[in-house]
Amino acid sequence: MTKLLMDRFAVMSVQYVQHSFDYYIESMVKCGYKHIDFWGGLPHYCRLDYPNPNEAKETLEKIRHRIEEAGLDVVMYTPETLAYPYSLSSNRPETIKRTLDYFEMAMQDAKILGTDKVFLNSGCAPRDLDLQGSMIRLIKNIKTICEVAQTYGITIVMEQLQPYESNLVIDIPSMKHVIDGVKMPNLKVCVDVVAMEVAKERLEDYFAVFQDKIELIHLADECHYVLGDGNYPIKGYMYTLERNNYQGYITLEINDSIYWLNPHDSMQKTTKALKRLLDL
């Protein structure tokens, strides 16, 4: 398996949620990574702490300097939007405005961090409301986000979720429904392998349906475990990516809460397992 594939891995900072940003950066250097998937949430960075955009810019420029002096770069900006107080399918105008405004701020932040990619997921609509109406609102609002993103030169990358997380985008049919409904060239696909396995789908199926729309892979073992701690066919995923000439990044999302106490240890274990899988 090609050694060049190792250069396509990034690590999402969300698993370092109970540690400082410096701890995360030092962990990345020790593990030998060059790319990061920057999660926009406390204690590292939350845009809501900076209502003045100039203050946000100044803070992010310092963060970017810290990243770059460590020999790293940001390949994806992942603002925290999965839960309250954001929703892309709400029937409350004030909630939608807050969410759309937040995504535009995320686009501004991404550019300062040096990336042209912003991450998005569908979230979950109230399960006791009409699902069709929620889906219509979701598509409308993602289209608006993509239209704004075009003015910033930003690509929006959307993942599928697990059924306990969402009743909207959870598998290939629902992902395709949204992609086809939005009809924007800057809306791309992230395949989360955990959600994929829960839906009993295959990585080959995603490439068959979405082809070059696939912009990112979220990689972990089952339950977002360290690679090798579960039973997923990780090496098989790598071969599928090679067969399909995948050129995007692969974000390691080792994010089960059992690892929060010592995320560096979990990432070291993942790195060793990854190198074994890639025959490095």
C-alpha cells in the first residue's frame, strides 16, 4: 500500500476537548502528523466569545501562527453545530437566522485559518414533527449556506450521522436526497465510516453513488474507537480509497469519551495501528 497515503491523514481536535490547544498541538507533533481538522469549540476556540470580528481575527491569527510554527496546517474547519443552539431544519426563524449567521462566521474563520473547507452535518429535527417539512427546510438552508460560501470561495462538506444522532441525513439515500435537492457544486460529501457501518453500507457504495463528490473521510474503528480496538475492516477501507484514486483527506475521529482522559495516548495507539495497516 502506498506510503503517500499517510500524508493524507489529519486529526480532529474534538477528542482533545478536555485539554488545552497547546496540548493538542504538541500531541500532533509527537505523533508525526502534518494536517489538522480544527474543531471550533471550547476550550480551544469558540466564535461566540468574539462578537467583534476583529477580535476573532486577531485570536485566529495567533492560533494559526501556533499551528504553522509547529509545522502543521489546517485542512478542514469543523465548527461545533451538532447540538443546541443550532438547527438547519428548525421551523423557528430566529433559530435559522442564528444558525446561518454562525455558518457565515465559520466561513470567515476558515479563511483566516488557511483552509477553504467548512464542515457541516444535518443535525436532528424534532422527531415528533413532520419529517418531510424538516427535510425541506434543511435543503433550503443548506442551499443558502452554499450560496454564501461561494462568495467566500468555500467548499461545504457534509457528513451522514447515526440514527441516534439524526433523523435527517443518516445513509446514502438521505445524503443523495439532500445533495440533489441543494444542487450546488460546492456541496461535497464526507463519509463517516462509523455511521456507514451502522447503516450497513459499504465505502464502495459511496464511491459508486457520489464519485468525485467525496471530499473527506471520517475514520475510526467502531464506536469511534482507536483503530484496531474494534472490528471494522480498516485496511479494506484503505484499499477502497486507493482503487477509487481518492485524493482527499482522511480525518481521524477517535472520539469516544473513554479516550478523553488521555487523548494523546489514544492517538499514539491509533498512529501505530495505522502504520501497521499501511505497511509502513
